[in-house]
Amino acid sequence: GEMRLAGSEAVLPPERVAVPWDAAAADWFGAGTGWGYVERMPQRPAALDASLLPHAEDLLSLAGFAWARGEGVEAEQALPVYLRDNVATPKKAP
């Protein structure tokens, strides 16, 4: 199978995680350290393993799925997603 982004990427406290659950959610699997906070989340997957960590080689299969969907871009157009760009921005004075 293929892991796909559901919703949008964000840095949030567990209580604010909004997963688009539907009838197919019964077969969702949560992977990664963020699921260590599942008791604070409003929804839960069918199963999870908070100890699973990503490895660079995992991107190869994801890239294959994206390529097959025509989502490839030229190298100079590829941009990283920095989730913490706005988290570390100092707040403006009132």
C-alpha cells in the first residue's frame, strides 16, 4: 500500500489533530513517534506503533507512487516543506 497525506501538514498539539475519518478509517495504521500521544487525540486509528521511524529508503517507494501519478518536477523546482517555519517565528509586538 501507499501512505498518503490526509489533510494538510501542520505542527499541532495532539488535542487539535483533525484526521478526516470516514468509513475506511477502520483500516488506518498510525506510525511514528507522534502516535505516542494518542491518548490525547480526539480520534484513534485501528492500530498503531509509535516506535516506527522513517528511513531515507522509505521515500523510494513513495516517490515511485508519486512518479506514476505524474507528480514529478524538475530538480530546481523541488522545494522542501518546513513545518516549523512559522513555529519558530517570534510573535510581533501588539
